[in-house]
Amino acid sequence: MEDTKQQENEAVPEEYSEAALAEQEKKMAEPGQELNIARLIQLMDAVTQSWDKNETNIGVYTETYFEWTKMFRHLGPAIAIAFKDINEKATIIGNNQKQLIGELKLKEESSPEGQYLQPFVFLEASLNCQPLNLDDNKKTLKKYKKEEILPWFPKYCSTSRTIFRGAWFFNFIGKLMSMFVSDKSMMMSKMALKAYDEALGPHHSRMLKMAAHVAMKAIKKREKFIVCLTEEQTKVTGKPYSEDMLYTDLEKLGKQAALLSEQLWAFCRANGLDKLP
């Protein structure tokens, strides 16, 4: 029995150790980490309504990522750790805008490329920097002609490949929110595992899947999730926020996420972003 318990402890990835989870709990309690569901709904509306017009504001899109990760605080520290890369992706997109537009001044800030995500992707295509992902740039750039390599290429991670990962993320969110609302008897951990295996798992390595499964199994219970969110929304809005209101809002967010995932997939396929490394 002790040997089995020891093997289980050894199987827990280092990022989900007791010390790591405790540190994450501290971060989640810091001021400014409160979720505003009404704001998140507004952001999702703005993104989905502007997407097919190729006029999705870059700042609004990245804020949407940051707001979603605030919800993971209520699912537990393991989930927050598992999805910390979502904030990293938002930061990459924002930093690329600052670098290409603000610093290198490749386009005016008031131009479509300077403001909107889709034209920015087209700008990357014209610069031939879409395949750059930072980790493999040395290998990737060996395929380029010397005169094609700009000084900033070696340390660049493209927005184009980053938003493709967003299609997977919003697919996961859409499935998770849909199951949460439609089957109130389903355990949160089972729900999260199912959404992960359908939306994210097919794109992840075996090791990443194993780590993700640890996080999904450690998710908070539905009752605690509901209490935490309703109490926080009451505090954030200054008005009573009920469980029924939460279910209504999460249903809406689930539909928005599913729509955005479809829009991202369509855009990525139409522009070859699904083929990037």
C-alpha cells in the first residue's frame, strides 16, 4: 500500500507539487485578480462580432484571454497553473504589436495593421515571419535566404501561430461551459477531463496530456465553484448575484466561446495558420 502511494506521489508533475500549488494560491489571492463576468461577456461579444469583419481590436482580444484566466482561479490552483500559458499567449500578441508597430514602426498605429488582429496577421505573412515560434527559430531560419532574415527574427514568436492555439482553447471553454450548464449532476473533474480530451488533448504530447489530467482531476467541486463565483460577482458588481444568474451567464459565455472557436478555426484554415509549426 505504501509503495502504491509512493508511486502516485512520484507521478505528480513538479509543477503541481504542494509547494507550487501553495504559491499559486497566494498569487490568486492578490488584488486585481477578481473576475468580472459582465465584462467578460462584453469582451467576447466584441471579439465575435468583429471577427468576420477582420476588425478585432488587438487589445480587446488579449484582455479577453486575461479575463478568462481569472475564472480559473475558482477552479483551483492546479487548473490556474495548467492554463498559465494563456496569459503568456496574450502577452506575446501584445508585445508583437508593440514591437512591429510601436518600435519598428512598420505600420502606423492608426492603420488596420496597427489596431486589428487579422490585418496584423496579414502583415506577418508579408514579412514571412509567421513560422517563427522562438524555440525552433534557429532551425527554421536555416531554410531562409540570408537576405530574408530581419534582425528581430531570431527572437520572434509570431501572433499568427499563437492565435491558432486560441482556437483549441476556446473550443475547450465552449465544451466545458456547455456541460456545466446542461448536466448539473456531472462532477466538475469528469467534465473538465472530457472537455480537455476532446478539445486540447489531440494537440498535446503524451507528457503534456499526463500533466493536464492531473490538473483536471484536481478541479474544485461544483458547489464550491458556484459559491466562490457568486460571492465574487456580488462584490464586484455591488449587487446581489444569484446561482441562476451564474448559470445564465455561463451558458452565454459557452456559446460565445464555441462561436469564437469556429471563427478562429475558419480563419486559420483559410490563411494556412493551421500548418504553422
